[in-house]
Amino acid sequence: MILSTHSIVGASFAGLLATDPATAFAVGLASHYLLDMVPHWDYQIGGEKTEDDIKKINLNFTSPTFISDLSKITLDFALGLIISYYFLVHMAGFSWLVVLAGIIGGVLPDFLQFLYSKFYNKIYGLPLVWFQKLHDFFHTDHRPYKKRQLAGATKQFVLVAGIIVCVFLISSMLD
């Protein structure tokens, strides 16, 4: 899943299920692993990434794809922040701190995966091995949208829109 999907879903669940940032973070984190079990599409980062070798993510200053990759990641994350803020804080009235904690929890496993890809062979990368194994355990290997980007992005858009609608329905019933 892309970062904005993880952000919005993590924030949505956190807004519904949590009243404090620590619980919201845990809810967002759990949502990441649940979403990764669903067959999905991801955009590619780095010219050398393959499905079989996460260690070859090439996001560094010397990479010819660095600016493009950084732009994708930044836009994706910013979109998740903006949509979460607008729908969940501005419209639904959830706490911004709870929503932000859900967002951070929702995207943290992908950030840790990036760190793992950079430091897996260094001594200070050893604590990241556990997080990567957990991520791999929950992450589906089934990638039906790998070559069908529009279909994969559309599926995630529909999923996010459905979750936002459900959040509004549930929160209105709880009021």
C-alpha cells in the first residue's frame, strides 16, 4: 500500500478507537500490518528494487532516481496528511494529536523497512531485523496490481473512500 493509504486508514481507525496519542499510535501501527495482508499495488522506489530483494532499495543522493523517488514519497505522505486533517480533524472533529499519532503509526513500518534496507549489513542495523521480519510476516506476496498501476491505485482510493464514509457513519451514530 502507498503511504497516503496507510496514513488515512491509520488515522481513521485511531480517531474512532482512541482518545489518547499512545493508543492512537498503536492502532495506526496495527492498521499498517492489516492493510499489508491485502493484495495491493506499491509504486517503485529506486531503480534497483526488486520484489525479492528489499535490500536493493536505492534511495540515496547519488541515485539517478533520487529526486523522482523523494518527490513521490513526499507527495504521497503529504496527501495522506492533508486528507486526514481535512476529513478527520476538520470535518469529523477528531483530535489532531490522535489523528497524527495514527498517521505516524500507520507509516512507521515502511520507514523502518527503508532504514533496514540501508543498514541491514551494519551492526547498528541489527535491531531493525526484527521489524523487517514482522513486516515480511504480514506483507502479502500476492501482487496482482504490479503491472496494473491504475487498477491498483483505484483499489486503494476506493478502500480509503469507503473507510472515510464508514468513519463518518460510525462517529455520527456514536454522537
